[in-house]
Amino acid sequence: MASTRYLEPGKATAAFNGCVRWLTKRGLSVWGSRVLGVRGRKSGELREVPVNLLPFEGKQYLVAARGETQWVRNLRAAGEGQLTVGRRTETFTYRELPDEEKPAILRSYLKRWAFEVGTFFEGVDAKAPEEKLLEIAPGYPVFEVFPR
């Protein structure tokens, strides 16, 4: 389940994420965005990053399109996080999905946000065969979210 794939964000992405975080914290969800808050695994300080919360078959998921990001590492260490839109903050726990459960989630994620995250999937899109999605699954941590 663990992956070493990580695509570090550049300056333009950091600026875009800053804008999305600012809007989302003020109550304007951008294409389903939430601000993920999770305690840093070393500092213990609350770290925040905008994420896309994917509703799928009555459940909610977080997909790490960039791979083994800082928020993924922090979430694993903390065991819980917060999702915020405006003044509403929900604390959650999670279950990290094994690779064999990821293809349907990855397909749905790509259908919804390919315009935003497609470049991180290196040519794989929502129409990819199940086998291809299973092949790339180890590089994309996926978490099922359980609000408290």
C-alpha cells in the first residue's frame, strides 16, 4: 500500500492552492474543495492544504494525486484530520484503501477532476482499463473518510 511516488508542487501550484485554500476557508468550495487540516508529524502544528473530497457510492474519499505528499504522511501519523469549508469544520478518521480497491475511486476522481489533476496521472485517464488503474494504484494513496 505504501508508495514512494511524490510530485512536488511548483510555485504556480502553491499560488493556486493558496487561492483555493483562501476561498474555501471563506465558504466558497471550488469544485468540491475542502481545506484539510492535519497535525504535522514532527512539529505537531496544524498544517493546511486544499483537497478535493470525492463523494462516491455514498462514501467520501481523499485521493493523493501527487502521491506520498506531506499531508499523506502527516495524516498517517496523526490518525485523524479536519475538513473545513467556511465556518464548518468536521473532524474525521479514515481507512486507507488497499491497492485492489482503488481503481473505481481513481476512475471517478479522474472523471470529476481530470482538468485539474490529469497531469499527475501521466497519460492515464478515466477511460483507462481496470488493469491499468490497478497497475498505477500503488502510487496514489486513497483514504475513505469517516466524519466523527
